[in-house]
Amino acid sequence: MKKLLATIAIFFMCVSTSVMGSQTPSKDDIENTINKISYYQMNTVKNPAYGSVGGEWTVFGLARCGNIKDEYIEKYVSNVSKTVADNKGILSTRKYTEYARTIIALTAIQKNPQNFSGYNLLQPLATFENIMIQGVNGAAYTLMAFDCGNYEIPDATTGKQTTRNKLIDFLVKQQLNNGGWNYMGTEADVDVTAMVIQALAPYYNEKQNVKESVDKGLAILSTLQKSDGAYGNTSDSNCESTAQVLTALSEMRIKIDDSRFVKNGKTVYDGLMTFYKDNGAFCHTKGKGANQMSTDQAMYAITAYYRSISEMNRLYDMSDGIIKIENTKEETTKSDNKEETKSSASDKNKNDANNNDKNNSTSKNTKRNASSNSKNNSKSNGNTLNNSDDTDNIENNESKNRKDNNVETEENTNTTDSLENNDEENKIATDNNIEETENKENKISANNKENVAKETKHKNRRPYIILIFGICCGIAGKFGYDIYKYKKKRVTNKDEQN
């Protein structure tokens, strides 16, 4: 009985400690983190160019989270175009991952690598021998490069033809006995193992040999995780290894609180955030200064995780183009509601204008002018809505259109005074409807924030409730055990007296 009660008390204490040790970050928290990293990236790497650091991976991360500006894309494209042209389309004759990396970045910003500065950057990867120079690493990144845009592999001009099946079979066959992958040797390398899983992820449910291979890879990654949730190939953990594992789990749609990847209550995400600096950068190892490569890899890893929990395309499935991940569903709904309200107001104003035309027009020319003004106003509002990117742009365009409409009204001074008065009333009615709509949206937004705050508050209380519950169970168990001992002692005393 005593052992049972002690076991119950320990169980609840362990549960409460585990819950308090790791809390899954909210989507809002992740969005804020991504936005802060994006700001740091664009203010640190101001002139992105061809290169593995401050180049393709920086652009790739910004594009996949949607926080990339047109002028930033133009700078990168201009710099890479010059590099490709100056080298006559030859990026390397030894490291063919240079082509794969560039293809991935160009696809992320919706540029065609099959005809970039007059060169097909996929062509060198069509020769299988080129890829094999870098072994497992070359095969993994080549497969991701072909798949990120669902590209057709060109015909090889020399050597053996590269195919997706050849790349997949090579990766599966190169798996070590312990379930991992490495450049060389028999010990699993965390980074390489995670990269291969990322490359094989799209084929997990299609090919049985891939499924078995990936499952073994995940098993070894589980055993290699350190006590703080992070990863590293030495005794010390590092940012890049941890980022690659988080990316692999996200590509596989594995939740970060999966028991296989939680150590001492710490998830892979927890481990990655131990390298985070307050300014939006990441360091290579804990306590060190900001590192650009670490920041690049951490950014796209967190983006991959956000995409996995938001049911968006995988990080390396770029068929969705550039999408702003922050509040995507809310902004879309908000914009749709606003458009419907304004369309309704516009329709109402058009009907009022037509009725006023019939009652107040003094000539056929006046009617035609009123009808033309109404159509132009409606068309102008429609174009404003179609061209708007976000709520701020909508409001700016509305202001501009109102000014344009005022100019058009002044130019049509040949209409009667009564028609001008009616137009003015319609404009006021439209402004009132827009203002009313914006007020409603602000109230809805405030309510949403309040709900999120309440939910977060309840979530933060949960560990303490569980802890208190565990303590109460322990106290109750101890009290029950004391009563049991007391009764047993009384029975024993009575037996001795008898």
C-alpha cells in the first residue's frame, strides 16, 4: 500500500515537471520570432549575392516565410545573373551542390533556373557522375533541387543519365548499419542524416524501402538528441545540426512534442532557441556571437516548423510561390469581408444615383454623365480592392480614389445642382459604410486578441494546476496511509490485550 501511494505521488510530480519543462510555442510566438529574424536578415545582408552564406540560403528563408521584398529579390537576381554570365553558366566543376543550392533559391523567388541568364542550371545535374563527386550530400541536394519545382530532369549530354529513382536508391543504399548517414566512416552524422530525411520525405508514403530507411534514420536521430533538446556531432550541441533536425521533422510532419524527440521535457524547438540572440540572430554554439550561417539555417528551420503546423506546403515544395505566413487566413477573411461590404455599398450608391438621375436630370446628356461617373467610381473602387496587398494599402488606395472621384466630380460641372448634391450624399454614405466596416473589424481583431490572451493565460496556468493536483494526491495518499497505520495499530493492541 505504501509503495502504491508513493508511486502515485511520484507519477504526478513527474507529469507536472514534464509539462512545466516544455510548453509548445504558440503560432503567434513563432510568427513574431520569424518576423524578428527576417528584419535582422534584411538589415544585415543588404546586398544578397551568390554564395552559401549571406546568399542563397538567406534568400530562400526569407522567400519561404514571405518576408521578402521585391527590391531585395531584384538585388539578388542581378548579382547572381552577373555571376552566371561572367562564368558562362559554370558555377563549379567539382561541387555540383552549387547548382542545386542556386536552383532552390531561384525557385523560392519564382525565377526559372531552366533559363537563367541564358543557361539551364539543371543541365550539369543531369549527368549522374557529377553528382556522385559529393556522394550522399550531392544526391540529397540534387533530389531536393529537382523536386522543389517538380522539374523534369534534362537529357544528359555526357556520362550516365540522372533519374530520381537512381538518386533515391543511392541514398537508401548508403545508409549505415546504425540507421544514419555520413560523408564517410561508420558513425552517423546528425546533419547529413537529417538532410537525407528531408530529401526522402516526399517519397515516404510512396516507396516501402524509403519508409523503412527513413524510420531507421529517425530512430538514430532520437538517440542522438542531447538533454537540452539540441543536437551536435560532438559533446557540444550546435545551432546548425539542431536546425537540420527540426527541418527534417517538419518535412515529415512529425510534431515537436513527439516523445521520441523530447529529452528532459525539452523539444528540438527548445534546443534550437537556446542559440537565439535577442536581436533576431543565432549563434553557432551557446554564448557565442551572431553567426550568419547559423541564422540562415535556423530561420528556414523555424519556417518549416511553422508551415508543418499550419498545413501549408512543405518547405521544399515551392508550388505555392511566395506566401506571407503571418495571419494568412485572418487577413484573407478580413479582406474578403471588407470587399463584400464595399461592393454592397457601391451597389447601393449606384442604385441611388440611378434613381436620382431619373428624378432630377434635366437632359439625356446629364443622365449619361451621371451614369458614366457612377461606373467610373465603381471601377476605381474595384481596381483598388484587386490591387491591395494588405489592410494598410487598402486604406491608402481608398483615400486616393476618393480624391480621384472628387476631381472627376468637379470636371463634370455640366450636371445639375441636384445631381451634384446626390453624388455628395452617396460619397458620404460610402465613407460611413467603410468607416463602420473598419470599426467592426477593429472590434473583431480586439476580441480575437482578447481570446488569444485568455487562451494563453489558461495554458500557462495548466502546469501549476497539474502540480497542485499532484501535491494534493500525495498529501491525500499520505493521510490515508496514516489512517491505515493507526487503525492497524489499534487492532494489534486489542489483540494483545485479549
